[in-house]
Amino acid sequence: MALNKDQRQAVLKKHQRSTLDTGSSEVQVALLTSRINDITKHFITHKKDFHGRRGLIGMVNRRRKLLDYLKRTNVEKYSALIKELDLRK
């Protein structure tokens, strides 16, 4: 379920502000989004995995809180990130 090293590096490279940035809000949201997308594929075949679903809901809530923070502090980066990750319809 977790991202392997190559996937994580690709997400970091795409969303980081500088070469040493691994914890900014944009990076955290991008990493959570990729993990959420992977786990939702798991739930297509394992419909009764309620314990895993609880972890998924926790990740979605953490991403929502980070997006709320980003929206409060920097609306331009928030809107760019939403568009890039295709989170809103």
C-alpha cells in the first residue's frame, strides 16, 4: 500500500519548492493523494476491508486539513495544486 522509493521521489520532485523541501503542505498533499489513489484501487477488489477503510478516511481528513491550511495562507498555490492534482470536479 505504501509508496515505494521511486514513486515517492517522483512526487517529491514534481511538487517540492526547493531541492531540500520534503515537508511543505504542497508535498504532503501530493503524497497523501497518491497514497489515497492507490488504496482506493485496493477497495475495488476488497469491499469488506473496513479496517483499511478507516485508515483511508484518516488520510482523506489529513489531506483536507492541509488543504484548508493552504487555502488560508496562500490561495494561489492552493488553486494551482487543486488543478494539478485534479481534486475538484
